[in-house]
Amino acid sequence: MKLDGFADPWEHTRLLSDAERNQALIALLTRHSPGNRVVEVGCGTGLLSCISAKLGAKKVWAVEPTPLWELAAQMVEDNKLGHIVEVLEGRVQDVEVRPVDLAFSELLNGDPFFEGVLSASRAVAPWVVKGGILAPRRLRVYGALCRPYSSAHEVELAHEQLRPLGDAYDLDLRGLRDALRSDESYRQFSHIEYPVGPATLLYDIELGSDEEPPESMYAILTANEAGPISGAMVWFEADYDDNLVMSNLPGTPNHWGQLVLCWSQERGVREGEEVRVQVTVEDEELDIQYLP
Ligand SMILES: C[S@@+](CC[C@H](N)C(=O)[O-])C[C@H]1O[C@@H](n2cnc3c(N)ncnc32)[C@H](O)[C@@H]1O
């Protein structure tokens, strides 16, 4: 989801519904707000910036590019926090640098790079004074094989439907059949898929630095049981502070779910088989493809 999506209050309802997420961010603010200068990159509704002020921050800059900045500004006014919290309309890349002790954001996504956490962290890093904190400061992305039911089965079912329709109406459907066997993964966000193999660390990136994921790389994902596989899933861990990690690890309660990349064909694997995949990041979208 790019910036437009965040103008929709539903997106903020979803993330604010996530108690673990909220608690982790508030733990960070509790540790590092008192007496400090803070910037929130992407303040959305403005709630966390106001909480930072209530926790004793001496100055908070709340940066927000979507029209929600007006809601944030209203919240600041309603709570008489205007002497501490200043809402800045724009992307962090486009506003003037200010010195802060804490720069924080929550630009995480089931598709880990999709909300621009790398470029926003790089843009805000110069705001952080020596000894200050950039949060999150490190992002690890993991991948594992999985067995999503839908896509490969749907492809089979669609082909089964087409065969008699072509015969019944005397249509040449070869072009259509080829077109329906897409090489691209079908992308889902799911809370119900589970990995069928151990996690492979795909990226470990220092946020705020110039590090970028390669546009394309090979990786090995291992199957821990014999049977069909039909995709790969992805999750992240973001280091916010010492002993403060935010993650959408499968099986944990979180609003993100996991990015599931469904392939158009099932493949049979042996227990312990190492499957070679191609991992790409294009326009901040991650994909994992099976390599025959
Ligand atoms: C996932 S929401 C988090 C909102 C709020 N920080 C919270 O945790 O409740 C991310 C917010 O960051 C904003 N955003 C995205 N890219 C940004 C950028 N480059 N600079 C500033 N804000 C950005 C979005 O518009 C959105 O409101």
C-alpha cells in the first residue's frame, strides 16, 4: 500500500487494533520520550505523538503526508498539546531536518519494504543527534516454503472448466490457457498459512544506512516434510530497541498477517529437500519464485 491507502481511516483502525504493536511502540516511547526531542515519521492519526508528549517529551514533530495530518493536528489542539507537538504535513524526505533524540516510525508491512521503511529511515537518520535513537534500527526478513491451497488448485480447476467449454462451443482456447498460467506469484496476506520448512534469513538490513536489498537474488528454502508445496511466505523482525522487537512471525497475534506468494503449480518435494528460489524486490514489492 502506498501513501493513498493511508488516507483511509480503515488502515489506521486495523493497525490500532493490534495491541502488541501498540504496546511495543508505547514501550519505546516510555523509555525515550521523557525530556527528549522526538520525531514520528508517519504519525497517521497523531495518537502516538500525543502519547509521547504526555510521557514527557519536550518537543515532538509529527510528520504525515496524507490528509490525516489534519486529524492529527485536531487531536493536538483538542488535547492542548500545541506547545509540544507540531504536525508537519509532508513526507519526511521533504521536510526540513530537525535535531532529535528519538526518531521512530511504524512503516512495517506484510510485504516488508512496501511502505518505504528503507527510504524513510534513510531520510530521518540525519535528524538523530549523536547518542540518539533511530527506531526501528534493523530489519530482518525471513522466507519459508508453504502450501497455500488456493492458487495452484484454482489454476487446475479453471483449466478443467475450459476444456469442455472449448469443446462445447468449438473454441480454440490454447491462447487463453497459456495466458492463465501466469509465471508471477499470486499475492495474499494471510493469518492462516503456516511454513512447511525452517525460516531462511533473506535480508538483514541496517535501517538509516544506504543498504538496499538486491533487485534479484537466489535463495534456498528447505522443506521439512514430504508433499506438495505451492508457494513461499515471508515475515519480518524489526529491532526497535534493546529487547524490543516487532514481528509478524506466523502464529503470533498481529494485524499484518504474512505475505504469501502463491505459485500457479504445486511441486512435490522430499523431506529435507532444498528448493532454489529467486527473490526479487521491484517497486518495493517482494516476490519469491520457484526455480525449476
Ligand atoms: C502504518 S501507519 C502508522 C501510523 C502511526 N505511526 C501509528 O503507528 O499508529 C504509517 C503512516 O506513515 C505515513 N507515511 C508513509 N510514508 C511516509 C513518509 N515517507 N514520510 C512520512 N510519513 C509517511 C503514512 O501516511 C501512514 O499514516
